[in-house]
Amino acid sequence: DAGVTQSPTHLIKTRGQHVTLRCSPISGHKSVSWYQQVLGQGPQFIFQYYEKEERGRGNFPDRFSARQFPNYSSELNVNALLLGDSALYLCASSLYANTEAFFGQGTRLTVV
Amino acid sequence: QKEVEQDPGPLSVPEGAIVSLNCTYSNSAFQYFMWYRQYSRKGPELLMYTYSSGNKEDGRFTAQVDKSSKYISLFIRDSQPSDSATYLCAMEGNTGGFKTIFGAGTRLFVKA
């Protein structure tokens, strides 16, 4: 069974650009969450989606947005990139909203 | 004050030792408590998941939750060099919208 898959694995963008990160959950999982992890810190919660509805939002600016598609895959969009957005972006999926979450390997975003 | 506090370590122990990892939290709305293990440049891997207070055991790992003290622990028995990783506690609850909050992670080294 395939785990959570994220694409791309690495990405370099210039300040001010836009980026889209993608996540495919484990088959049958209906909840997807997004996290930002800066080196040396724990993951910071960005969004949680369940059944295509936003269920939770962390303390991130409006430049960050996300959506979940009918097949439960998800996209995270970040506009007007800043140097401080450089981080590992993690996606996690779970069967329902409050059950065990499984993480993908992440997308490493570098903003130059 | 952070919602979840976790000593970043590093914690260094000899092979075979019992390891105790801990987190404290401030928000009584948290109901779900998780421990993740993260190897360098990888996504977090779920180790233990508990709901509310109590103990849970899985092989060499035991998780304890004390909601009255807002304190959770992970014990690792017979520690192995392969246990060397960063251990992250995480908590979830309806805190004005559902969100999962991670600790900063404790870096563990098990010496052979």
C-alpha cells in the first residue's frame, strides 16, 4: 500500500513567486493536514481538511491557502514567497479527523 | 508561553537504558496525544496515539498521559542505537477550530 506521497520533493523559488505543493493521502483516508517545519523545530500546523472542508487553521498569513479535492488529494499554495518561507512542508493523512496521522516525506522549499 | 513545551535535549544514553521523554502543555482542550519519531531529512513516523488520560504500551514503548497535570511521557525500554532520532510530542483538540500542536522535539542519541 502506498503511503502519503508529496510532490515535488525539492523546490527552489525566488522571493515574490508563487508555489503549489501537492499531497496524495493514503487510500481511504479522508483527512489531510499541512505543516511547516523549520530546521531544529517541530512541525507547525497550517491547515487541516476533512471531507473537502477546512476544519482547522494555524497562525499563518493569508498568503497560505489550501484545498482538498474530491479524491481527497490536497494542494497547499503560498503566494508572494518570502525568504522565511524556506522550510520542509509536510502533509499528513488520517482516516478521519481525529485518528492517527501518517506523514509524507515532505517537500523541501528553498526561497532565494 | 508555548502551548506545548518539550526539552530539545540532546539526550545521550547508553544502549539498553530506559529513556524518558516528556512534554507539558497549557491548553486543557487537548484530548488526543501522540508521539512521533523523526529521522534526519524524513517525515515524522507515528509511534503512539492515546486519547485522554492513561497508559498505553506497544512493545518497548509506553506512553502516559496525565491530563490533571497537563503532562505526557514516552518511555523507551532497552534502547537501541537505531532509536537515535528526534522524538516529537503532539496534541490535538478543539481549541477554537481543530489543530495539532507539536513540541519542538527532543534529540536522542543511543550509544552502542
